[in-house]
Amino acid sequence: MEIKTRDTVKILNSDGQEIAIGTVANINEFREPDLKYAVSIEGYSGFVFVGKNQLQKVEAI
């Protein structure tokens, strides 16, 4: 499943458990793979940078 800008995603920890839900704000192809996705999380200032293996797209119902 492809993750795109403005997708709602779950951020997962190393055990695969959900730790937050956010919105993909930017995808930077020039960053390291583990820091490629900038995710905005409500209640936090700034962005969280994660890799694709830490994201799970939230499907609309």
C-alpha cells in the first residue's frame, strides 16, 4: 500500500504497537529511509520523522 502526503497513518513502535496517529506532511526522497516521512501529530509541535516500516495507513470507512 502506497503512503502519500496527507494520508492519515498510525505510527508503530519497534514491537508493531500503535503509539500515535498523525498525518503525513512531507515525504523526502533524499533523507535516510528511516527518516523519510515527516508526520504531524495533533498536540505535538513540529514533526516526527519515521521510516515506512513504522507507518500503517489508516483506511477510510
